[in-house]
Amino acid sequence: MVLSRTSQYAVQALIYIATQAPGEPVLNRDIADRLNVPAAYLAKILQSLCKHGLLDSFRGRLGGFCLRDGMQKTSLMQVLLLTEGPDFTKSCILGLKECTDETACPMHFKWKPVKNKIIAMMNDMHLEDLAKAVQTGKYRLADLPAAAMPVA
Amino acid sequence: MVLSRTSQYAVQALIYIATQAPGEPVLNRDIADRLNVPAAYLAKILQSLCKHGLLDSFRGRLGGFCLRDGMQKTSLMQVLLLTEGPDFTKSCILGLKECTDETACPMHFKWKPVKNKIIAMMNDMHLEDLAKAVQTGKYRLADLPAAAMPVA
DNA sequence: TTCCTTAAAGAGGTTTTTGTCCGAATTATA
DNA sequence: TATAATTCGGACAAAAACCTCTTTAAGGAA
């Protein structure tokens, strides 16, 4: 309804990494297993997050990914601007290229405050806090694995 | 950010049709021109809206599409449930299949009220009202045509 | 009846998103 | 040094979303 799958994977992975001991690289495979997400695809996403400075990566034995120093405070908005693109906050719900208070689509003034709530929410949530929430055990980052089915 | 292009085209077209004289079929071509949207694609969308009972269609001369009787009161939510699918209102922002108050993702309780605002908004807006808003001339359904560029 | 106009239907094409695979580079350790 | 473990980079593949084309059927008008 709001985020691409790529964004969802990125956010899940970042939160998961933020729950792990800082400075201890986390394996792509472990993240993928934990989130139940395609590993090769996730690797691409993590690489991209590295290029954008959110993560550090280490090759070879004991390699993996960890949050770049200071990036625990990253807001979801910062992440989404990378994964959804810089126009993430600018979109008209009807798809008009130009939709401002002056030249508005008929939904503009109803949509605007809601959109602003979304933006405020994304600005308000930080990896750190989300990671802590997960660490309490009250919240889940991924669906539970399906129960093993008996073989007919 | 929220709606597929197909949904955007559908909503735009429905509002446009609602601005036209009831009972007077509107040509697919006219709608497409007016909204600056691919005509053949729009035709598919309108056909689907017919099958779902929002529109009536007429073939041959003086043919076209018009709102089915009574459908001026259709809410955007009704439209979006058709174009985005029945899970439109159920989605977890992180993509979890199950994300409820009991088994929640770490964003759940922040996202929930915002999602409910979106749902309320979509339930609140009806074709009729949006059409009237457009008829005042204060709101636009499509981008203005690009100004003709001088040739070099 | 014949012609023109229109939507219907279905096949197919393109683009974007999502996902896979493989070889190369890098690193710790035995 | 050799080996195993890991990310990197690029090419490729599959699926979904978006869009086009062609033919057919239907309806109104000359």
C-alpha cells in the first residue's frame, strides 16, 4: 500500500542489523534466513545501502555487514529516500506531476494532511528505537515460519 | 506512494465521467485525451469497471461509458478495493502477512492510526463530491498539456 | 441493407521490479 | 601457501505492471 518490497526488505534488514552487537558483522545469509527473504536479492539491497553510507561491509572470513558508526540514529525517512527515490514525499495521490496548493487535484487538500502524517511518522522513527522494540520480544520483524506439514 | 497507476487512471476517469451529464455516454477516446492517458489501456480499465458494476457501456454510434445509475455515491474505497485488490486495507507496512495488535511488527502501532486515516479518507470521498469540486474549476484532474516548444 | 462508429476480447509487447547465478576479489585461519 | 568463507559485480531470468494492436461484435444512421 505504501512501500515497495525492496524498501520493506531494506528496513527489515537495517532494523535486524541494529539489534545485533555493534561492530560485529552480520552475515547476509543470516539476515535472509531470519527475515525469510531471498538472499541474493537482499545482498544487492545491502550493497546499495553500503554505497549510500548506511552500512559497512567486510569481505572474507568474519565478514558481513554492520551499521556504519553513528547510523543507529538513521530515520526511516532517510532510508526511504534512498530506496523509494527522492520524490517519495512529493507525490500526488492521483499521479499528477504538478499538484500544489495553487494547482491542486480534487483530493489534494484531503490527502495533504495524511501525507504529512506519514512523513512525520517516517521522520520520527529511528533504527535504534525500532531495534529496541524488537529486542523486547513484543514485536516481530518477519512472519513466523510456516509449521512443518505432515507428508500426506 | 500509495496507488498504482491503474488505480489513478480509474479514479481520474470515474471522476471525469461523473462531471459529465448523467445518461450521456462519454467516449473512451475523449476521456483518454482529457486525462492524457493511453486510450487502449484506459479502455481495459473501464471495461473492468463495467464488469464490476460501476459503469455502463454502450457500443456503436452514440456509445461510450457512463456511471451506472446510483453510482455517483461510490466511495473511493469501493473503487480501490476493485483496482488494488481486497487486501488494500489489510496491509502491514513492513509486508508481514500477519501483523495485528497481538502479533505486531515494530511499526504497527505507529502505522495503524495513519492507515486508519487513509481508510477513513477513502471512505469519505465520493465520486459525486469530487466531480463537483472539479466543476468549480478550482481543481484539476490531469496535468496541463506541456507548452508547445519552439523548434530549436 | 450497408456503412460508420463504438466497445469487447484476446493476443502480444515493453518496461520495471523482483529475483537468480556465477565468477572474481578479499580476508582469516590452518 | 592453501583453503574456506564471505562480499562484489555483472549478466541473466522471471514475474508483474503497464501498454498496444488487431479482430470481432454491436448499434445507430444513411
